[in-house]
Amino acid sequence: MGRPGEGMNFPIYLDYNATTPVAPEVAAVIRPWLEQHFGNPSSSHVYGQQARQAVAQARNHVAALIGSDDAEIVFTGGATEANNLALLGVARAYHALGDKKRHLVISAIEHPAVMQPALHLRELGWEVTVLPVDSAGRVAVKDLAAVLRPDTALVSVMHANNEVGTLQPLTEIAALARANGTLVHTDAAQSAGKLSVNVDALGIDLLTLAFHKFYGPKGIGALYVRRGTPLKPILFGADQEHGQRPGTENVALIVGAGETARLARERLPGATQHLASVRDELHRRLAGAVPGLMLNGHPDHRLPNTLHVSFPGVSGRELLAAVADEIAASVGSACHSEADAVSGVLAAMGCNAARARGAVRLSVGLATSEQDVIHASSALADAWKKLSIR
């Protein structure tokens, strides 16, 4: 896979947590389903049968990536929709069953795609408990134990944070919650395709996938729903996707999602090792050139591709602006990177204003080379020196 912008006068791309280029293999399998194979999977004739078989094969590839059954995969229009379906769909299911459970637990560093549905449930009368995180961005299992109640319907804690990359103790969280009779959802948008993710090993009931985070197309996501999990649709129409997501399936993007999952499974664990190696070399070079550089997030339990650091005495936003012709990176989540306020994730971790101000997220990808690392670390260090002596 070539580096983004290769052959053109583009900066080195270090924002893979925001999105990734579509793999050539994925683009190649999508195209025929846009031009030649146009059937509706619900049609009974040969065009529909062909499309239906393609969707089934894609579902099989996605299921294989996370160790689930094919029937437990629901394709959605993206990870945001999948997260909404998980939280609001569980709430609707319990209401329909006449169950009195109306307590939700989330972490303080959830993506807006989880935080906002949670706040919506609060408006509907649910009680929402927000778990704190430590200075590395990790939830303490003891804190969850202290807030679980008989009426706790769902715990939703992300697998890996999109800003600092910290991994949560999800297996322990899930075991504790399920022993309480509580469902567990995790947003795995950032971890799938970079790490081995297995739903049975994690012990969760619902899991969100975002294919554009690991070399697939945008506009397609999936929700894993363990068999027997109470869930009601949040959109209304026909009964596609096991009755959970109405609307004619986007066959081209679903096929692309399947190929994305197949490639990711094939590349693991080599991809994980490469990403960690490149990330660590970038960190080593920056730490050697920038005295006082601070790592944000857990030093060990984190995504293999994510380096979130604070440059002392400067603004991370100004630093990235100074190297914009050479490096494409961000100060935090792409969903709210234009805001000048302190990141909610860093605030939850207890970072002071100076540390938060100098924060930069550098996320590497499969195409990131040693030469990219050398060039990027040098450019960032030079820019930091110039800004810090103004």
C-alpha cells in the first residue's frame, strides 16, 4: 500500500486515527458493484440473488475478523449509527419488554457517538453514570463495581481511545458487568484492524466497527450483536439486516467492508508489529530532540499506531500549522479538531492547561516508513525550537 499523496507534493500523513486511504484491493472489489452488479438483495431474480450472496460473503468476512457468527453482524451506515443502535436499541428493547432497567454506565472519554446517545437517554429519564479515568486514561474496574446496580441495563466503554490510544481493561469490565446481569457494549472503531479483537475473548455483547479506520470505505460500519441480546431498531421501515437496520443495503460498500475485514485478518499480527515499531521509533526520535516531551496515555496498554505527546512551552495547534506543508496530523479527534478548548479526554485524565495546550496526536499507518519518521520528527523538532524561543 502506497503512502497517501505518494508521487504528489503532499505532506507526510500522520493522521490515520482520523481516517485511512482505501486499500487498492478494497477499491477493486467495490467498483463492479457500482457499475455492473446493481441488483437489490431483496429481489428474487438472479440480479438480487447475486447481490444477496455478495452481502452474505462480506458478512462472513467481518464475522471472521472478530470471531462471531455471521448472523450476529448488522451492517450500518457507519460507526456513529452502530453506536446509536447499540445504546438506543437496548433502551427500546428493555422498554418493549417492560423491564425496569434504566441505568447506563459509560466512561468519561467516550467518543461523541456514544456520549451523545447517552445524554439523549438521560433526557428520556434514564440515569447515566460517567466513570472517571486515571491519568493514563484507563477506567478502574473497582469504580465500575461501585456503581453497578440491579437496574443497570448497559455498560458502554470504548476498547481504545481515539485520541491518546489507551486500551481499556475490557475483559475485566465485561466479566464484572455480565456477572451483574448487565449488557456490555464497546466501541472498537479504533482497535479493529490494528489489534486482534475477539468478541468471546472480550466477553462483550455488542461491538462497533468502523471500516474507514482500517483501509476501508467511509459510510459503512457494523454492529456485532451477540445472539439473544435484546435490541430493537431505531430506524423504521422494512426488515433488512435481521430486522435491525431497514433500507436497501449498500452492496458496494458492504462488499468493500468485507474485503477490508478479510485483508485485516490476513495482515494481523504483522500489521500490529509494524505499527508499534514505527510509532516507537517516532517517539524515540522526538524524545531525543525535544527535552521535556511528555507522553499522554498509557505507556503500554495503548494502540500500536498512536503517539499522543505534549510539546513543552508551545501550542500544539501552532506547531502543526508551522509544519503543515510537511506533516498532516491533528491535535486530537478529527470530530472536533477545530475547537481551541482543552480536549475532553485530556481534561478527564487530569492534564493541566499547559500540557493540554501542547498536545499533538501522531498516528501512523501501514504505509508509514522509516524515512517518513525521520523527516517528520526532524520537522516537528525544528518547528518546536523556533516556536519555543519566540
